[in-house]
Amino acid sequence: MQKETDLARLLNRTTRRALRYLEGIEERSVAPAADAVHALQAFDEALPEDGLSAEEVLDKLDELGSPATTTTTGGRYFGFVIGSVLPAALGADWLCSAWDQNAGMSVVSPIAARLEEVAARWTLDALRLPAGAAVGFVTGATAANTSGLAAARHALLERSGFDVERDGLFGAPPLRIVAGDEVHVSVLKAIGLLGMGHARVERVPTDDQGALLASELPDLDDQTIVCIQAGNVNTGSFDPATEVVAAARAAGAWVHVDGAFGLWARASSRFDALTAGLEGADSWSTDAHKWLNVPYDSGLVICRDPSVLRKALGFQAAYLIDSGNREPAQLTPELSRRARGIPVWAALSSLGRAGLRDLVERCCTHARTFAERLVEAGHTIPHEVVLNQVLVLVESEERLARVLTRVQDEGIAWFGGTTWHGKSAIRISVSSWRTSADDVERSAEALIRALALP
Ligand SMILES: *Cc1c(COP(=O)(O)O)cnc(C)c1O
């Protein structure tokens, strides 16, 4: 009994601390204060001989840790591509931790297995991808790109009678990989991890929006993987899927889509011109922790032919009895892992189709407002604002650093920087369900103020 009381006290206290944090996010500085980061030194101590009480551990974590967080979960964080956390997804994630389910095998966690199936089906439905595709729940789009490209590698080498998982790449016929000049680093990393060599990628020139030029595609064949992206991290632009898929189909090539955030644009018909043709690919990667606003970490690999993903990532073990069910660990690199599908299910469950559509459309409207305010103030947006990403040109790298430091120090909003076609730019990504029209106005003002100073 005593133990239960202690646990209740601990969890209630943790809830109060989490609530205090979340209720304070609108007021606090988006970037942590320098002294809060400095105070993290207090953690640099030797492993204690005797442990603290759980309460002491949590108190210390909150008192030192919370002030040293960046408020990425608030409505005015626009760095990288970072979502907030939907309340239902947060609650579901907490409950998952209480359950501590190992989601790898259906026999270990019927609930995790069932909700992964539902979350997979709903995701395919929301993104208008083939209903029969397999979905694996991984840590993020990097792992999803790796998984999708592992499936591609398997399928293409199988055509030469080669079982790459069994025989290895040594002695295998070389595969070709084609990708746009603006390919995301995570795809290159995945290619490297898979032993296919990222320096071997045949790069295709892109247009002024960062989209691959279909007219510049090299001749494709059935030993080629074509990587396209749905959502450029700088401009939000999409590679032309319809043309690429048609060329790949004709040649028997495999098309993999990196759709870390942009794939979610398919939840709204407003973006059909941008997202057309993506359904014709062979594999896709996306994140749930970005635009779906699920807690870290959460990504999805999707593969048109489930048997290929299973052959690339699956395994056999004496203790695994074929259940005839969808077995989660056969679709991901991991064996044991947390029940990532559950917060995805919770997010989709609480949003519904309309809520998801609204989340996507709202973020894009906010992005356009940002662009309008900055243009009104005399600044240059070097691309069409087609999605939730906006760039603002700044004269030099030095000035970019000064402007960013100024805004980040002021604490109202947080923006990052990038280089766009040789020019320095501020990068704005609107990916949070929390961002309101007022957040956008306040943040645009803060940015324009910082840009006005010398
Ligand atoms: C964020 C991102 C990735 C990598 O995703 P992680 O979740 O960080 O692994 C890949 N591609 C694009 C286009 C992205 O925006």
C-alpha cells in the first residue's frame, strides 16, 4: 500500500510540474536563458553510490531541466521543421510509458499491435496512399528513409537473383541511385548506411524553387532507385512526382519519396497540384513528430508491396511463432521498441480527417502571412510560398547571425538560418498546432524589428 501511495504522489507531482511547464509556455522565452543553460553544470556529478528518491530525481529534473529547454512545443518556435505535441498524443504517450509495452511482437502487446494497424490504415487513408501498403513505425524520417531504401535495395537486387540480406553487397551487381540536387541529407545518410555510397548518387539539377527538373532525369532502368522529395526543407517545394513516377514505371525503376513533413499536405485537397502523383511511388517516408504533432520520436516507413519491406527488414527466430498477424518488428529495423503507433493513433483520433486538414491548411496560411508581413516591410522572399516553409533573404552571413541572435535573445520567437542558392536566409517553418494568428503577428514583428537594426 505504502508503495502505491508513493507512486501516486510521484505521478501527481510530475503532472503538476508538467502542467506548470506547459501552462507557462506562452510567457516564457522561446530560447532558454543563458544562466539556465549554465546551471546544467549541476548535473555534472559522479554517479551516486546511493540513489535519490524518485521524487528527488524528478524535482531536480524539473528545477534544472525545464528552464534549459527550448520551447519548441509552444506556438512561436519556427526553427528547422518541428511540431508541437497534441494533448491527446501527449496523454497517450504518458499512458504508453505507464504500460511500458514492447511493441515489437503482437504476442507481447496486443494493444500496441492493434493500434499500429489502425494508425497505419488511417495514415494511408489520410495521405491517400495505397490501402494495401505496409507501414512500419520507426524513430523518424531518417530511419524511415533507411527502411524504404532497404526495401528498394532488396527488390532491385532480387531481380538479379541476389538476396542482399543473406549474401551481402560484396559481389552484388551495382545499383544506380538518382536524386535531385536538393535531396535531404538524411537520404544521403541512409544511402551511406546501406552500403550504396552517397557519392555515387546521380544528381539531377533543380529549378529555382528547389524542385528536381524532370526534363533533366537521366535514362532510368530496372536497377535504379529514384529518390524524390515531397517538401523541400527550405522552400516547401515538391519534386514533380507525376513525371518522375511515369519515367520510373516505364523503366522498371523504384521510386522512394522522402515526405518527412510534406506528405501530410495530402490531407488537404488544396495542395493537390503540389502532391499529385506521389501515390504512384513504391516507398515513402514521413514523420509523425513534425506536422502531425506527435511527441518524439515518431516516423513512418510505407512500402507499396508489404512482402518487400518484410523481406528487407524481417527476421526469423525460433521463439517467434508465426501468428498470421501483422508483426510490427517485421516492418522496422528495431526488434524491441516503444509503442509508437499509439500516440499516432491518438493524434489522428483527436484530429479526425477535418482536424488534420485544418492543421495543415492553418500552418500554410500562417506561412503566407509571415511572407506578406516581411514583403510589406521591404524584405525579399526568394521563392513561392507553397506550403509551410518561408525563406527571407539577408545580405550576408554575418548579418544573418546578428539578426538570429537578436531575435532568439529577445525570446518572443525562434527562427533558424540557412543558405539558399548561395545566399543567406532566415528560415521559417510553421509546423505547430499551437501557432495562432496572434503568434504569427508577434513573431513577424519581432523578426522585422531585428531586421531593421543595422
Ligand atoms: C526532417 C526531415 C528529414 C529527417 O527526419 P528526422 O525525423 O529528423 O529523422 C528528412 N527529410 C526531410 C525533408 C525532412 O524535413
